[in-house]
Amino acid sequence: MVLRTLMIAAVLAIAAPAFSTAAMADAKRAELACTLCDGLAALMTGEPEQAFVFRSFEPANGGSKLHPALDNTGFTYDNALAMMALYGCGRAKEAKRVADALVLALETDRHYHDGRLRNAYRSGPVIPGKDGMLLPGYWSTASNSWIEDGYQVGSATGSIAWGALGLLAAYSETGQTAYLDGARKIMDFIHRSTADPKNPGYFGGFFGHEPTPDRMTWKSTEHNLDIYAADHWLATIDEAGDWEHDGESARDFLDAMWNKAEGRFYIGSVPDSNAPNVNMSGLDAELWPLIAVEDFKAKAPQVLEWTEANHGVPGGFDFNNDRDGIWLEGTAQAALVYEVVGEPQKAEPLFQTISTQISPEKLIYATVDEQLTTGLQVGPNSEPGDFKYYRLPHVGATGWAVLAALGINPFSADSFAAKNEEKPCPQK
């Protein structure tokens, strides 16, 4: 008996440091998530229950003003992430304000009534004008005219699919059918308006102003992944729909973008084709499939090895494979993926980087360096590679950091189904 007792004590003594270290890491991550959710909540103005759109970027350290094109711009994708993060923290009242804004956006567009969202909306408390939900823009003294950005008023397929994912999270948290109905409308629009009639997959969406925006005929791995995830989620809660069938085309496209020889996903296809775009890569196209498609989780060892070699930089990950700096949004995505696929030891250094990149507003910066290239274009007629990230406090990066810190998979209904679970930082 004495010997057995001594053996148990020895085992516990060995296990205790590991358990203590893991518990400390969890506590630090919860503290990080709560700090960032406090930062998001502090940005919200207007009445306590008024619909609200987050401005995607804040001026750096209270310094110079944002470019006019970003000064009153809240991207749909960023707001969906912020909403999910707030729900994850237990800030349900604040999250609901964003969900309500997305529903209003669907119902009060100044021109469209077909279930589409725009890529961005006027930030701040929502006060629909006589023409409905306000869009971002600015007055140009040079041209003596009101300017609206063609991308912001357009509808990128992946961006609006994220609106559906956000509303599905809101429905899972609240049970309010308006959110489920909104998600259905968005996905119906995507299936109806962006499906490739000749090949598997969905096109990139629409760029430019109503009534005849330009159709983008390239296809994105990330966009099709978003569609598949939203359809799969809908299928679990709406048996009357044909969501699994609708999602099959997106899944077939994802399979077509898999490069088995290299162990990675192509970023997407060239226009009017399913031929892969081999000239660039994107971090999200590598990481998101591993946590959004159950069958793809087995590909994690190959994909992560390729991604580390081609996107990894000291302390984090770059958006593309030029490896010219740390993209903090993607670094948070990588931290979450490592946790989900069972490699938490690789996530810890990424959380250390993220924890050093908190702005005075308690938001995560978009980049560590002053700017970061992506290799992508803002629009079809802009300069190649003109889409860049800058060192500005970013709601999207903050949302991903919260989700990663809390271990929340934004593509999974299970992450938001446990409504009665104790949340780490509830409403104050």
C-alpha cells in the first residue's frame, strides 16, 4: 500500500506541472479574449439596443485620420467576426446589435431586394435613411462629388456568405427566426446568382454599383469554403431546405483545388474556368478547409507543413508566400487551426505574438509592420497587388484573435449551440 501510494504521488507530481502550464495558458487566453471583447464593446455608440455596424479600422494610436474610403466603412466580414467573438465572450446584447444590423441591411437596401448583402455599410449606430441602409462613402472636393468605392458597394460571394455564417451563429445563440431567415435569403441569392453553370463551384460575386455591377468569373477557394460551411450549417437546422445538395458544388470545387503532390490548396481558379490559379497563394485558403470540412482535417499534416514553409515568418504567418511580414488576422487563424487539429504547442508562440499587438483601443493591429502585401487586387481594373494591409487597429483581426483564444470554430454550429454554457466574460 505504501509503495502504491508513493507511485501515485510520483505520477501526480510529474503530471502537475504540465496540467498547471495548460491551465495557465487557458487563463491567459481567456483574459486576452475578454480584453479584446471589452475593446469591441467600448467602440459601440448609440442606444443600448440600436443596430450597430463596427468601423473595420481605427486610426493608428490616435494619430492621423483614416483614408476617406475607410473613415466610415464597416465591412460585412469584419462585423460577422466581431459578432461571433462577442457571443463567444458572453456579450450577447452587443452581439445582437450587429446581427440586427445585418438583418436591416437585407431588408432596407436602397436598390436590391434579392437577398444579397453589400461588402460594407456605413459604420456606427444604424439609422436607415429614406433610401434604406446607408453605405460608406465620402465627399471629394477634387471632383465635387460623392464617392463610393466599387468593392464596398459590391457583393463578394465569400463576404456575404460570412454574413450568413454570422446570422447562423446569432440564431444558434438566440433562437430568433429572423436571423435564420436572413441566412436562408443570403444563401439562396448566392446559389441563384453566383453558381458556375458549366463547372463546379461559385463565382467571386459582383463588383461595382447598381443596377449592373460587373460579374467576377474567377472562383475563390476561400469563398467556396464559406459557402460549403454555411450550407452544411443550414442543413443541420433546416431539414426543409436542399442545403446539402447546394453545398455539393462548392465542395466539388474545393476538391478540384487540392494539389495532392504539394499537399496544399490552390487559392482558386482563373476566370471562366476551373483551371487553378498557380501564380499566388493565400493563407486562408490553406487553413480554413482544415476546420470547415471534416474530411479535410486528415490533410492537416501535409497542409501545415507546406503552409509553414511558404507562409511562415518568425512569430507568425504572412498572407501570401512573399513572406514580407506578419498578418495578424491570419496568425490568429493559424493558432485556432493548430488547436483544432491537436498541435497546441505550435499555437502558443502565435498567441504570444498576438498578445503584444494590442492597440490602445484594445484591438489587434492588422499587421506588425507598417504595411503588408497580399498580391491581390482591390478591383478588376485596379493595379495588380494594390490590396494591402496596414498597421491599423482592425476589427477583423480582433475577432479572429478572440475566436482563437476561446477555441471557437466559426464554421461549426457546435461552437454556438451550447447556449447555457458559462461564458468567460459576460455582459457588464
